[in-house]
Amino acid sequence: MPFFTGLGMTASMIVALGPQNAYLIKHGLLRRSSVLRIAAIYVAIDVALISLGALGVGAIIGQSPDLRLVFSLLAAVFFFVYGVMNIRNAFLNRERKIEAETGTSQYSTAILVSIANPGVLFDTVVLVGGLAGQYDLLADRLVFSAGAATASLMWFSAIAALSFYVGYYVTSDKVWRVLDLIIGSLMIMLAGVILSDTAETAIASIGTFFA
């Protein structure tokens, strides 16, 4: 059924720790009331990008090896830079804040880690949106997209609520330092995995071309 296919595939894409989830978790642990609004921004962007992919953009990008390579390289760079920033934050001797963000700037950052994140763009537009675009009937595409949107809503809402609750117990500066180090290390490791997979794919393509 398209709904559960969309729900399951989207869930498998967003559960991995990335800049979006990390940023949301930090806001929740700081017990900021904006955490639910940030989650809503993520969901809205996911729905828009999946819809864009369902209209055919995902299939076009997915059929181009060069575009897939560009997305992979940009994603690796994005994750690496985000990881370094988190590790840097772990060694800053200051009151724990998220880059001293106040007011609307936190929402601007939430949008940035979504639409400027090649990993999010590829997952939603190419993978999830591309699969939605394979359905011939518009009704099936809509049902698939509804399932994908439901997965996004459930995940980000759960992360926001859980991190907000846990934040009541997370008050030590040492805990924040460890959290920054863990997130930063995971982001850098993820960048390395993406680069490794991209290199293997590129080598295989070159080998096939000269075969």
C-alpha cells in the first residue's frame, strides 16, 4: 500500500543522526519552547521536498550519475563542517548556548540545516520523492506522500518531546561537552563513510567505462 511504503521508507531515512536531528535535540535538551516549532519547520520542508520529487524532479536527478556524485560530495563536506563545529563548541569555555541564537535566528538555522543540507535534499527529493513519482496514479502519489509526511511528523515530534523531557536532567556543562563531542565525531565519521562509498562507486564506474 503506498501509504505504508511512504511511511516506512521515510522513517528509514530520518532516524539516522544528522544535522537536523542534532540541532533539534540540542534545543530540546535546553528546554526551549521553540523546539516544537523547529520540528514543524522540518516536517513542512520534508513535505515540500518530497512533493517536488514526486512531480518528477527526483527521477531526473536519480538518473544522472554526475548529479548523484555531486550530492554525495556536498553532503560529505556539509557533515564534516558541522562535525568540526560541534567539536569546537565542546572546548569553548562559555555558558551552553546554540551559537548564541535568539529570536528568529534559530528558525533560520533550522531551515538552513534542512534546505542547505545535501543529504536531506537527496533523501527527500531523489529517494523518497523519486519513488513516489513511480506511481502512475496521482492518488497513489498523494497517499505515498501522506505516508512519508506522517513518518516525518511522528519522528520529529517524538524527538522534540523526548529531548525536552530529558533536558530537565541535563544541566551539567560536562554533559554538554560530551554531547558536542559525540555529535561532532558521528558527523565526521558519516562524512568519511559517504566519501568512501562515493569513491567506490566512482572507481566502479570508471572500470565499467574502460572495460
